[in-house]
Amino acid sequence: MGYGLASKMLVNLVGGCVQAKNVASGDLMWTLDGDRTVQTTVTGVTVAKARHAVEVVTDRMTFLASPDLLLLTPDGWTYAGDTAGTTVAWTPARKLCRQRLTIRPGYDFGYFVGATCADGTVYKNYVSLIVNDEGFASRYAIALTACTGLSVRLEPVTRPSGYLQRHVNGFRVRVVSSYLSDAVRQYVGGDPHHMRQRFPRVVLRDIATFCGFLDGYVDGDGCRVTWGAYQGRVVASANVPFLREWAPIIGARFTPEAVKGRASRLYIADRWQSRGTFTPEHHPLDPPESSWVQVHEVRPRPALGTKPFTFYGYRLAPHPTFLVNGHLAREAW
């Protein structure tokens, strides 16, 4: 029992993927601790031969292992030979080498999220903002650097204007980071498209973060208004669920635009804090790095002829688990 992984299967060292047979004591391996990727050290390698193996077929790959290699399922650690039809813990192996940021909450973080929700663009591996106002772009760049530590700069650009029927000058702030991109997607419910994004409740951590969000969103899609004794700001969006979730936080009444396709408006009074409607909430700042992948099939593989399979197992510290090309595994106890 506890034989481990077939010799030619790929495991994730910190320096890159290697075959199971090439792992040595002292190597650093990637693993998962909850939904976060962490490093663990190989303190020993075991080698055993056996005549029975299984092929585990998942959404991502097929790998060969001892039937009693343990894989993490929603029901706990399960022998590889018994995982057919369930799901197993997995992380994208290609993202293991990326830079992980320390995201700091506060006014700057709120401003970055608010401005991104209003005018930003989130792709698979970068976040950008292109606007005409240099002051707005500069504030966005400063806030992004303050809350993530990433170095960014303003780039002069030109872009077509459908209204003016000509190219206009603008400014772009763009930072390449799949980690930050994944984080923003998490904040807005997975889909960062402005018409489908959800209200980012991560900005409700404290009043300073939320005030930053208000300022960032207003700079992007709002303006200041004064009507007699009323003093405040107004934001506009065609994403009605977004505004509807926002309104009770500031104690505002919200009525969607009656004409379909037209932007609705939400008014933010300067005295909104006096209404006592803000309640802090704690939400994670870092994106989850683990998910579940389906195990479609487990195929028995007996050894052919007289040559047995060679399996490799690892003793590890401080975490006893390792990744098989992104799939979380450990030896049987």
C-alpha cells in the first residue's frame, strides 16, 4: 500500500514539471493548502514495484498511479481506484509560476475596484483602463500601485470616437497579471463584463474601502449634482441588478429606467453615512487557486509480461501533499 505515482507521470516542482522518477530529497514541490497554492519540501522518496495500476481520466489529463494513491474529493481523501464519477481537487498547473500579489484593503483598493467596474477592462491575464481624462488615469494608476505593489505607468493612446467620428487622445493604464485578473473576476461574480458583473461586496470590508469605491466609480461613470438643498453625486449604468444591490448600502431609493436599454441612475447623497445603512462585511481579497475537475473513468491496468510497474512516493514537510500536473494527491497512510 502507498505505492504512489507511476515513474513517467508529471509532478509539479517549484522549478517546473518533472517526471515522478526524477524527484529527489530537498526538492520543493507545489501543493494546495485549502484553496491556496503553497510550497512543501521533499524529505524522502520511496520506490516500489507492483503489478497493478489504474489510469485516472479527468477533465484535464489521464495519469497512471497505484490504485491506493489518495486523491482529494468533496467527501475527503479517496483511493484513486475508487474516484470514478466524482470530482477531485485541481489547480491550473500553468499558473503555478505566476507572481502572487499581496492585495491590501483600504481607500486605494476600493478606488481601483470602483474605477475598474465603471470603466476598466478585465482580460484573462491583464487589467486595463483607457480614458480621456489624464487626472482620472493618474489616480487609477496610483491606487493600483498602492493596493497591489505593481508598477504601472500612463501611456498616451488614441482611439476612435463614434460620437465625434474621429480619433481622440486618451490615456491607458495596463498591468499584466493573471493573478489580479482572477481576483477582479472573483470580486464581480466571475464575469467582468459591465452588463453582467455583480456588485463587488469585497469593498464593504470597511468604510474607507467603500468610500474609495464610490470615488472610483463616480470618476468613471458619474458626476456631481446639486439641486437646491440636495448635494451629492449620481452614477449611471444599464446593469440594473448592480445598482439595485448597491442602493440599500447607501440608504438610497432606486427605480430602474422604464425604457429598456437606457441607463438607470443611482443618486449618492453626501450625507449617506448618517443614515447608518452601511454594515461591514468580510470577503477574501485573494482569488481561489483550486477548483474541482471531473473524474470520467478509472481504468484498471495490469502489468504486461514479467515487468511490473514502478511507483514513486514522497515524504513531505510541512504539507504531506503534492500535485500531479495540478491534481492534488498524497500517499496512503
